[in-house]
Amino acid sequence: MNVNQFPDRIIEIDHEEYLYFGGTAYLGLPTNKEFQELVIKNIRKWGTSYGSSRSANIKLTAYENGETFLASLIKAESAVTVSSGMLAGKLVIDELKKQTDSFFHFPDIHPAIQVKDSFPVFLNREINPRLFDAQSEKITFLTDGVSGFKTKAIDLSILKAIPNHKEITLLIDESHSFGILGQNGCGMYSEIDLPIKRKIMISSLGKAFGLNGGVIASDAAFIHQIKNLNIFISAAGMNPAFVQTLADAAALYKIQHQKLLENLNYMDQKLIKNQNIKFDKTYPLIYLEDNNLIDILKANKIIIANFKYQENANNLNRIVITANHLQKDLDKLIEILNQHNSKP
């Protein structure tokens, strides 16, 4: 269905208004007037785009300002922005291929961090025995922070069981956890305390943070390696007006994150849970197992995310709670879900 305006909490379809519980604007920033004013101010200062290489002799302070903010929020030694979360993943994979003997992937990882010939972490619901063989090697684990169709952070505790003759690097895609989980939305990176050599985080900034771009965060040595990649050097960076806005919006991100948490807490208090509805009060996505609910919600003027995310996958039926939803929006959603849940 086509719409003629940004789908915030209200969406207009065929001249009728619906409540909208879809998208990925978790902090509700694309339509936030204060946030928009920061973007406009920075476009006037930094222009609408900047096509030069980040390695050119002219260095824009916008990048230093925004990347310092990101590193501080993530609690990483260093961070660098790129033009998209997808490019962030591809750059990191390119660098890790030089340093990795074997890749292992957790289930349902995003295409941004997929590697051909990677081994699955689990075989027949057991840890892949390949991880326990006698071969000394450098291995990289690939995972999303929160996997598709899940509402809780990935459990990485199995990495503690890997023998120490395997040197471990962990790459985690936090596109759907950065800005949401952790203190002030810092994500999962800082809480990962495992016996590994290196951890690397990538994320889209076009979801919770409301700006087209991506980030890579890790130790300073690895970020230095990324900045020396030919693809990084030859590509234009993230829009500098957007990178500066990241730093300028620090207080606003915190405010919107708190609003999101309040909405999730309200949902948790009112919503009847059962096996047909996957919900966790720390996370803004509700997955529906019952396809009939899609039509019931639409008949009640509510639109949710309903599409096939990847080829040959099941339909993704996802309710998205944002910082912009009002209590009356949540009440209407809760009433319909609870009526359905109460049926025998």
C-alpha cells in the first residue's frame, strides 16, 4: 500500500486514518520537531551531502564530534560512521576475512554480516562439534543482537565453552538493539564480557537514531584497520550534517528512550500474554503467531508490519511500539489483542 507522508503513529490510506504500529523508528525521531530542527540547522552548516573521501586532506569536525558521541554511548574505544548499516557490515566482513580461519553464524543473521561457507553454530540443536576439535585457529562468530522473530537479546554464553585454542572474534549486528536495549539505549556491546580476543559492533543508524548511516565500534586498532580499507577510503562518508546531529541530539535521544520504556512498561502491565503473542517489556517488537489477527487489526483501523523479510521465510507479522505512541493508541491495540487472547 502506498502512502504520501511519513508513517508515524498515524498513517493515511485511501483518505482514511489508521493507527500505525510498524516501521523501525523506535525512538520516534523522523517526525520529532526538535530533532528535525537540529538536522535542518546542520544541513545549513554542513550542506546536503559531502562526496569527498574521509581520507582527503580536508577533515570535517562533524565526523569527530558524532563519532566521539557514538563511541561514548556504546562504551567502545573507538567508532566510525559509514553511509549505511549494510556497508558497515560488508566493510567489517572484508577486514575479518583477512584475519579469520573459520566463520560461525548464529541462526537468522542479517545479510549484512553473512559470509559464504560460514558454519552454523548449532547442528540439530546442539553446539557444532567443529567448535571443539583439536585444531588451533582464529574463528569469528556472527550474530544479530536480537534475532528475527525474537524479543530478547541473543544468549552468547555458549562462547564460554569454546576451548582456548580457538581465538575468538565476535561480530554483532545491533541494528535492532542499539538505541533500545541498555542504559540510555547504549546497546549490548558494553555488557558483553566473554573470554574472546575482540568484539565488534555494527549498526544501522537509520532505525532508532533516525538518520541514514551506519556505525562500526570496536577497539581503536580495529577501527584504524577499517579506515585503511580501500573501500572505506574510496567511498564518501555518512552525510556530515547527520553525523553532527548525532552529537547535538544526545539529550533528545535520552528523552525519547525514556518515553519508549514508559510505553513498553504500560504494555506489559495491560497486555494479556499467551503463546500467540511474543512480547517482552524491554523490547518494542511484538510478534504475532496468528495470521488472523492481521485482518482483525486492520478492520479496527490498525496497520502493523506484515511482509516476507527474506526469500522462502515465513511472513513477518510484527507490531512495533515507538516513543511517539500515545496511551490512547496503546489502549486500542491492547483492547483488541486482549479480546483475541481471551477466546478459548
